[in-house]
Amino acid sequence: MYTAQELIWATQLAYCNFKESTIRDDKTIQEILATEGDSIFYDSKLNDPAAGDTLTMREDTKKFLEDIKGDNICQGWKIIDVRNEESVNGLYAIMIETTPGQAIIAFRGSESVNVEQIVKDWVQADMTIMNGDMTAQELAACRYLDDIGNNNALKGYRNIAITGHSLGGDLALVATIYTATDGCKTDMSSRIKQSVSMDGPGHPQEFLDKYEDAINEMQGVMTHYQWSLVGS
């Protein structure tokens, strides 16, 4: 359905602070960036050469945003929905229309721009994944898919991919698994054609046993790319 590169672009877009007011009027991502500029990226220190992410990461991010603004990648993509619960549980996710009827849901990974996000992402989410129960962010990701499934304006999207990097990859796979459980009351499981974790952490055996039936039902659409210790 989508190439790995296209899904990587989606995970990078999840680190941009799109707002409900920003995505109105059926604007493309190119049109939004033309107005918002690099300030839309989650780390406000992106343009500060003495702070923020490492130099390589800053340069890669700026090139990514410039490639979008130059219409070299993500042509015609639109942000059609935003879920921002960062102040509550740390969750941030976007839904991207790539073509009519097709969309990508991308979950943001761990952030370290302030103490609040470090606690919500690295302590309350990442470090508690090793328990058998879902974390607050995982439960929020599941609710987000429920809300999409019940949203009349979004029911026309019958071919959906879900993805995320690091913590976002975990959220993508957990939310996918959830759609095949009795707790999900929508038809989202049939609409998910692809679910890709970009180096997200795994789960203990207790979690795998608890959701074995749902994992088996959805395993045909799930892929996990691993390139670090976290992803192992």
C-alpha cells in the first residue's frame, strides 16, 4: 500500500504541531508550511544552532520541511484530523489524506523538549510498556481509533495505514491490535490495510498472551522495522 519511505515521511509529519485551526479549508501540507514555516516543528529550538536536537537531526528536519515546501515529496497530502492530548497523557497523532479514500494515521514518538513530556513519554509510557497492561498513551491511541471509526466525516477512508516511530511505533501496533478485540465497537479492523512500527519497543509475554487472538487476526497487516536496541 505505502512504501517504507512514505510511512517515514508520515512519522516525521507527526512531529509537526498541526492544529485544528491550521488544517481547515482543505489545505495541503505544502500550503500549511508556506504559512507556518519551520516553526510548526515540535522542537521550537530547530533554528537555534546552539540548542535543540543534534546538528545532523536539525539539518535532516529542515531538509525534510524544505522538500515538502518545494513539492518534492508528500504531494497533495492533507492533514484531515489531529488528536492532541499532550497535556493529559502525552499523545499526539495526525490523520493524513494521501489520496481520496486513503489515509495514514501517524503517532508521534517520545519527546524530550520539556520535563512534562519526558515524564509522560519516557517514564509513564516507555518505561511502563514492560507491564502486561496498556499504558495511558496506548489506551488514548485506542480511543483515537474508536473516534475515527465513529466519525461520519472520516468513514469514507476505507484504506488506512497506521505508523509511528519509537514510542509512536508501539502506539501504532497496539491500536491496530485493539481494533480486533471485543472492546472495539467500530469496523476499523477491516479498514486498516497496513500497520508499521518504525523501531518501536516490544511487549512482555503477558501482553502477547492477553491479546493473542487479536494479534493473530491483525498480524497480516503488521510490520516491525528494527534498527536499535529499543526496537529489539
